[in-house]
Amino acid sequence: MTFPMNSLEDIARAIKSAERILICGHIMPDGDSLGSVLALGSALEQLGKKVIMAGPDPVPQIYEFLPNKEKFRAGKPPESAYDTLIVLDCSVLKRLGSEYCDLPEQNHLTVINIDHHAGPDSFGHYRYIEPQAAAVGEIVFDLLEFMQIDITLEMAICLYTAIVTDTGSFRYNSTTSSTHRRVARLVELGVPVSRINVNLYEEKPRASNLLLGAALNTLSFSSCGKVAWMTVTRDMLRKVRAEDEHTEGLVNYSRGIKGVEVGLLFHELEGGKIRISFRSKEYVDVMCLAALFGGGGHSRAAGCEIAGNLKKIQNEVVAAAVSAAKGKVL
């Protein structure tokens, strides 16, 4: 059954009527997903709700500074009773992971879907999808303000992290004047901007840097020079003792080369799947590019997962990226 899009007022009303709430984000949580879950969870606890914050994968090492991260339950869905499921930053059900993606189909649950990824497969009894938002953290900020919930310093740190990471430190074209106004409010609440940015960008785990070195050794370019890509295999991860979470941000190194319009990262997962991250600079809509392979995202940042042979997948994806970079219709 398809449900209509809702307003923040509808979302607030649904939340107020809930008693026991499970809040979750996507697999391999990034700063926006995790920061938004922790901020909203803390806010709803302030309202006296019984809240569980959970997801299939643990908190990545880089985000261990986030307040209340110890409340985040990783692994299988909690068995505790809850009447409402709030899903953040998930454009499609499969982004919830294999053990969570069936939860929205459970009849006893009211499902609230809050996201900033546009797409035809949005789900939930209540859906607030705002593609113009630079991060789900912006939407959560607006929701808390609408509900007149006092944003604590702990919530502000989580929301700042959500916004700064999903805007590429305010470098992406999704960043607006409204983004900066929201962040200014968070900074006024005492967010330690310098310390957070040190945690995010200047204290990366050793494994992340070793993996970067290995990935850069795979850096390849199309003959036109407009597409660059890197590869991370299971063997590379084992050799440098890295985890899947340490691939976060690697795709930006292929994008950040003069003359390159589309940057790609091919990340081999357990079970034979390949995760592909797409980034572009100026004119290629990588959301459309990712959609060719069953994925989605934003116009300048998107992704997908494909099962199959790595080399064959690379050839197909790179060919599509080259066509897009040359201005051909996909």
C-alpha cells in the first residue's frame, strides 16, 4: 500500500502518539545516519518515550566520540516490544540490512520514514522525504524545533556531525544558506567545532590510512580522463587489518583529481557483492548513474550494490560513467 507524503506536523503528531519507539538507520552507518539516530533518540527520551536506537552494524571507530553512542545497539533487531519504527536516511528497504528490512512489513508497527534521498521506492505509513535537505540531520533539527524540544549540547554535537559529514564539510552543492543558519544555531549551543573536526579528519585510525595507500595503488583513469576509480578487495582489507568501515571517504580521492568529473570506488563485500560509490563534481547526475545498477542517492553522491564478478562489474560501470561524463544520454 502506498501512503502519501507528509508534513513535519504529521510526523510530530505520529511521534507524540507513540510510546515505545525503535529508531534505526542504514547499514554501515555514516555520520548523518548515526548522528541523526542518536540526536532524535535523545530528544524523544527527553519527551519520556521509551526509545531503542539500533542498527545491523556497530558504531564505526571514527564516530566513537558521539554522545550516547553506547546506547546504540548493533546486531539483530531488538526483541523488546515497540509500537513505532522510525527509519532515518534509508531510501530503500534493503539499506536497512537483511535482518531489519522486514520490520516495516510487521502489521503492529507504525513506520515513519524520514530521508533526504528522492526515489520511487520510499516506504512507511508516514513519509517525510526532503531532497533539498543537505542531510537528514537538517530534517531532524527542523523536527525538534517544530516540536519545541530543547536541543541539548549532546544532541547538537550529533546533529553537527550529521550535517558536516554529509555536506563534505560544507563543500558539496547541497549546502545552502539554511544549512549554515542551522549549524550556526548548533555552534551557539556550544558545539566544539574544532575538536569534532579533529576527531573526524585528523585522527583517523591507522588502518584507514594504510587502506588508503593500498587503494591509491589501484587508481585508474578512463582514456578521456574524466572518470577515475579505485578498488578495495577483501584481500586488501585483510592485509592492512582494516574493516569495511575504513573505506568511508575513499571515493573522494578519485573524484578530487583535476580533470576528473566522476570518481568511483569499487568495494568488495563479504558474500560476493560489490559496493560502488559514485561521486561527481559539476554536471554528471550520479543518482541516475547509480539507478542504472539498482542504486540511488543524490545528484553528486550515490551508490549501489551488485552481485557478480568484480572485473565485469567494473567494466560495465566505468563504461556508463564515461558515457555520462561525455554528455551522452544514459
